Amino acid sequence: MSQKGQRTLRAGKLLAAAVATAGMASSARAALMTYDMRALPTTGTTSVKNNYNNQTKAVPVTIGQVVTMDMWAVISMGTDGDQATDGLHVTEGSFRSFVNTLKVDAGPANAITPWDGVFQAGAVQDVDADGDKDLGDITYTGNPTGAPNASAWFGASNGTNPARGFSTQDNGLDTAYTRISRMTFTVTGGSASTSVNFVPRLVSTSTSQDLRTKYLVDDIYYQVDANGNGTASGYFNTSQGASGGSLGTTTVNVTGALGIGNPVALNAPVPEPATLGLIGIGAAALLRRRQRKA
């Protein structure tokens, strides 16, 4: 197999892992950082709707309904228990629907401050040819150290340096949460169900494959590879610089550095058997009436 074909195959495996939450850690407790999609409740104050723990992973929907979702970064706060030493630097990827018997169209995505320092909204398009619209792309190419080089991708960053201090902290679980983006999905047709999740962008070059995900835990800077494992590249703070501190310029590989949370399930109501029976009786009666008129 050619080198390009091997990269494409590995990219496909990563995508499947992201969707099934296999191959990467599947919870914030197991990974240093997890991308987690959640749907807002339909009732309550703004503060209630914006609370991570009030948002949900399953939504009953009807045709025409607009579902608002947030994408969160969830960090397990290392050993110091201090969210001020944890932060996010770069996020890049796509928002996609899967299991497509129910059709949903993605709307534009907004970045939440401070992740809008360098922001790319991405393109709404049917990236997987399944009949509904996603946001992003599936072309895994480009320079992993450069800015987003394909306008189709969603991208959010604080700029040159990571932003520290996640907005919400759960002290009991030593976990911090921050909203990266908000977007909508509109139910356009079909039946049964679908699921929605974030798929991190994989960037391939001739020598490496990396995800466009960079973050801090305990002030240590992590970059993530194609398997969801991380490379710790030294402390990142104003006094020591990106490769200073006790790690110096050495790198330390970390297994399970990135997790993908479970997708958000959108479920359309299924007619009860009695309802289906009444529909059948009505259709038969209408047919007999038309036959008599003929």
C-alpha cells in the first residue's frame, strides 16, 4: 500500500474510534482531556442551560426542531488540583452526524471566549455524503504546526499562548470544564435516530500524524498524536517558556491523553402499534371510497 493510502487508512481508523469512543479514552476521568458534546435543556434560565451538569446526552426530537449543543473541553486537573495551571491552546475538527436514518443539518458554530482569539467557523456541508449537513471536512492533510489551512475546518485557539483557568470546577472529581463552542442541529426529515459528535482533525505529513489538539495540565504542554496519546514537551509559563522547567527539552509520551465523550443521541418518536393500526384503517377506508367513486 502507498504511503498516502496508509495515512488515509489510519485516518479512517481514527474517525471510527472517535465515533465509537474506542481507541481513545472514553471519559474525562480516564483521559487528561476529553472533548464532550452535550445538548442544552429546553427550559430554564441561561445559567441553568449553560451548566455542564444540566446538559444532556439524549434528546427527543420532532421534524423541524432545532437542537442547541455545546462542545466542552473537560480536563482532569493532574496532581496539583489547581485549574489555574490547566488550559487549552488549540482545537480543530468537525461536527458530524452518524447513523443517519434521522436527518439533521448542522448550523454555524460559534467560539466561546477566550477560544475565539483565533477562530475559524468552518463550512457547513455534507462531508460524508449521507444526505444531511455536517460542519467541517474529512481531508486529513496539511502542516501540523501551522494555522488552519483549510477554511472548511472548525478551529478555535487563544492565539500564541494557551488560555489557563477553566470556567467551572468540580472539586470532588478534580475535574474542570470549559465551553469551546456552541452550535445548532436542525432535524430535517427521516425517522428513528441519529447521533452527533465532534471529530478532532488529524493532520498528516510525510513524517508524522498529529491531532490539532494542544492543551496544558499542571502547566505541562501536551500535543496529541493520531492514536490519542500525548507528548509532554515541557512547562509552559512566562518564567520558563514552552520548553523550560524540570522537563527541559525532553519529551514524555503519555498514553490516553485525549478522550472523546459519548455522542449526543437525537431520537424521533416511534408511532405506537395502535396508532399505526388507525393509520392503516384510515388508508384502507380512503382507498375504498376512491374505488367507489371510480
